[in-house]
Amino acid sequence: MKNALILIIIWLTITGIAFVVIKRLLIPNFDNRLDSFKKIRVERLSNNTILSGESFTGILNLLGKFSMPVDAWQSSKIKIRLLNAGLHGEKSILIYYASKTFFTLIIPAASFIYSYKQGHTISNAFLLATALAIVGYIIPDLMLNYKIRKRQTALINSFPDALDLVRICVDTGLGLDAAISRVGDEVRIVSPILAEEFEQLSIELRAGSSRDNALTNLAIRTGIKDIEALVAMLKQANRFGTNVTESLHVFAEDLRAKRKVRSQELAAKIPVKISIPIILCIFPALFVVIIGPAIISLFNTLQNTGNPLGK
């Protein structure tokens, strides 16, 4: 039992370290490392970056090929999920599959070897390694789902206000492309995630991509139904020659109504959610405060009268 606890602690430690390393690799914090980069010569930094990048890519390819699916459509689904999480780098999919290999194969294999050397039977060591492999296989998906939910929640909360700004800009005479670019600059402080998506949309439009393709890419990157509905509406307006201003007015009103209904639903769920901690935390203490003195007085009375039930 003691050895099993030690193995679990070791596995949790390695998992935490790997999580931090993967997070650092996926979302590098360049601002915190800027001072250290300035102290190194440009030539040496470039050479080290190239060598480390090549070695890192080789490790990712070596680990990722064990988990990389053969079917291309499965890889496409993962790429879309990575885009929904805001991971647009070319190595994101390699890091994802390499992490699945690391958590599913390497850590369980190390735990199996360690358990066997500690004197455990092969069956016990195999069971522990299997449990770690199952948990390790799920960990990258849990991390990715958490990042997707966090990003989509931020987009959903900031999208209605940004759409109102786009509508106002279009009403004042700006074109739709210019309005999106202007709103992206304005909401950068309030919602950097939405500003990043608007900036990517503007870059695609300036690069010569059609508006329909750029809007479709926006819907794919975000994976939000409201944005998908907006994209479909704008594509239809562009195809059939409908006034974009009127379409934005109607869609903005519908979006505000949806946000109001969503807020009412969340408010209606609050009493149900509050009842659970009230029952588990407040009521027991309240019962002790109310009934406790009466029970103590009852026992004292029984002891004073010499009743054997009070013994």
C-alpha cells in the first residue's frame, strides 16, 4: 500500500511537471523572457534556436507517431479542436499526440518497471500501469476541453457587445471589413481573444481571400453557434444582395434576446445550486445549535434523577 502511494505521488509529480512544460511550449510567455534574450548575442541565439527547434521537432515526431491516427479525418477533427482552443501553431498537433504518448506509454511503463523492482507481483504492477495509462490517455483531452471551454466562454461573453460596435460602425458609413478591423482594435483590451479572431479575419481579407471563405474560417476557428449563425447570415446577405445593416440590426436584436434568456436560465438555476451547500453545510450546524442544548439538558436531568438511561 505504501509503495502504491509513492507511485501515485511520483506519477502526479511527473504529470504536473509535464503539464507545466506543455503549457509553456504551447503558450510561450515572451515578455518574461525578453530581458534574458537581450543578454545573448543574436548569432548565438539564432543558432541555438535552430538546433533546439530541430531536436524538439524530432522528439515530437518520435513520440507523436505512436498516437497519430492513420485516418486523415481524425487528424482534421483534432486540428479543429486545437483551433477552437486557440492553438494555431504548426507544432500544436504534434505536441498533442506526443503528450498522449508520454502520458499513456512512457509513464505507465516507468511505473511498471519501478513496481516490479520494488517486489510487487507482475499482475499488481500491470494493473497499476494500466490504470495510469487510462488516466494518462484522458489527460490531454481534458486539458484541451478545458481550454476550449474557457476560450469559447470568453468569446460568448464579449461577442454581443462587439457585434453592437460593428453594427454602429456600419451605420456610420464604414464598410463591413473596415468595421470588423476597427472593432478588433477597440476591444483588444476588453477581449483580447475576440480581437485576435477579428485581426485574423482582417488579415485574410487583406490577403485576398473572399469574404465568404474568411468568415467560414472564423466560424471554424471559434466553434460557437452564434458566430456560425452570423457567418451564415452575412454570406446570404452577400449572395442575395440584402442590406447588411438591416441584417446586423435583426441579428443583434436576436442575439440580445438570446443573452437575456441565457441569463434568466442561469439565474433560475441559482436556488437549486445553493440548496446543496445549504443542506450539507448550514443545516447540520443549525441543528447542532438548536438541538444541542436541549440534548445536553436532557442528559443532565437524567443523570441527576439517577435514571439508568442516562448512564
